[in-house]
Amino acid sequence: MEENTSINHAMGWALVGCGGAGRSHARWASSTPDVVIHGFCDTQPDAARRCHKEYGGEYYTTNPERIFADTAVDIVSIATSHGSHADLAVAALNAKKHLFLEKPMAMTTADCLRIYEAMRVAGTKLMMDFTIRFSGAARAIKQRLNASKVSHAQCMVAKGDLSRWQWDSKEGGGPLFDVGVHALDLLCWMHDSDPIEVHATGGRVTHPDELEDTDIVDTAAVTLRFANGSVATFLMSDAGRNTMVSKWFFEFFDGEESAVLYEHFKTVTFGDGETLTPPPQERLPRLVEAIRNDTEPYVPARAGILSTLLVEKIIASIQTGLPQRVEFPL
């Protein structure tokens, strides 16, 4: 790879995917020092035009190749529908761009590995946007507790609109790919170990006759066993939201101390009663830091591969009724 001169000057940034998640990426770019916004891309020209009008930049387009061919762009954020991540990410990496990629990394482990190989060949950086890792409260738990021995993760929501793209088998893959990957990534991070076995039950519990694709899972009750001997449970469903603890709820126990993460992962209460609501970690600056220092990004590509692998294993366990062995492919 040619010498990356971006470490010596402000980094050009562009966005592919100007929906809700993409607009968050645009806000982060606009507030990150030494990042200059260049372009916006979306299949819907109005969405790209709105971002361009609000956040500036040189242009907007419906063709991602214009972004990838732009030599002024060092970093590309991809925030499109899940099923499009793999091809877009590989194209961006082939163009020697650094990548800030929305979750999930891709919808199959094979596609995640294809992205990883493109990153390795390009010699560029890739950071995943697993939101909870940037939570100030989650980071406080990570700093104060040792690796979890036992934990519980929960994501419970009210029934929503099944016509949304997230429920489409090709575009979204259902809730496990949309929100489940966040919890799975956090569990692996807090346990500081790779999972080696998954046992899950569930399936189409809340929508038994409403989903066309039988592979879509609306409810999952999961047990994870990690290489270091620790264990975790994960419950996900759209059977209804608990307003007391919010959509997201987590408990972590390290054998000595404990912590509860709640209020949409904004607040932590430790076992001694101390309650904190620290500010979240800035996101894009962490990728800029990794590029400038040639270090691994805060949420590396490995985390994206592992979370998608776990979703695949959860679905396989639900379908077969059997525990699934987990072996990280790299």
C-alpha cells in the first residue's frame, strides 16, 4: 500500500447511506476535529441532498463509486441496510479507504471474512459502530469490574411495523441482526473471552403467522459459554417493553463486584449502590486516532465477525434444538 499521507493532514470523510443511522454518522463527522466532510451518497437522492444541505461537503450522489473514487476521501462511513454492507465495504476497502461500518458487519460470517480480507490487503483500518461500547456507563463497568463470570443481557421492545426493511430477510435479517448484535458484542467484551458454545430457544414466538421467512427470529432466549469458563444469558423479543429498566438491561458479576446497566445503557449502578451516568465516548475520533497512530481501532473488525457468527449459531440452535459449537474462523 502507498504511504498514507492522511496522517499528516485533515482527513476527508464521506457517507454512504443517509438514513437515520447515517445522519448520526454525519453529526459525528461534523463535530470531529481534523475531519472534513466531502460527500454524501444514498439510493434516494433526496436523502443525500438533505444531508449535503445540512452538513455541507462538496457533493451528493446516488452512486457510491463516486465516493470510493474520490481521492480526497480518507474515511468512508457505511450506514446502509444490512444486506448491502458486504459489497459496499469491500468496494470501499479496495479503494484504500478507512471504514466506519454500521452494525452488523455483514449478514453472514463468510461475508464478514470477505470484508476482513479486503481490509487486510488494503492495509486500512475498519471500526465497527457497536453503540453500547461507546456508552460511558458501559465503559465505567469495564474499567471497574474484572472480566464477568456471570452476566445477563436483555433487549425487549414492543411490537413494531413488520413492513420495515429490518424485518426483510435479505435487507435486514430481523431483530438479531438489527439489535441482537449489540448485546452479543457487549457480552463478549465484558467477559473478555470468546464464546465456545451457544444454546438457544425461541423463533417465531410473537409473530407465528405473520413473517414470510421462517428463518427470521423474533424471540431468542440464549445461553453462552465462554472459553474462560464464564457464562451469560441473553433475552431478546418484541413481546413488550419494560419501562422500568428500558429497552436495554444488563447485569454483570465478576465474583467480587456487580453492576447493572440500564436507562438505555446510559446509567450504571454498582453493587455498593454507587450510580453513575457518565457521558458517552466520542466515536469517529477513535477511528482517526487509530489511523494516525497505526493502532487497532476501538471496536475492531474481529468484533463484527464474532457477533455475526454468534447470530448464525443462535439461529442454528433454535432451528435444531441443539447446542452449537462456536469456533472463531481466524
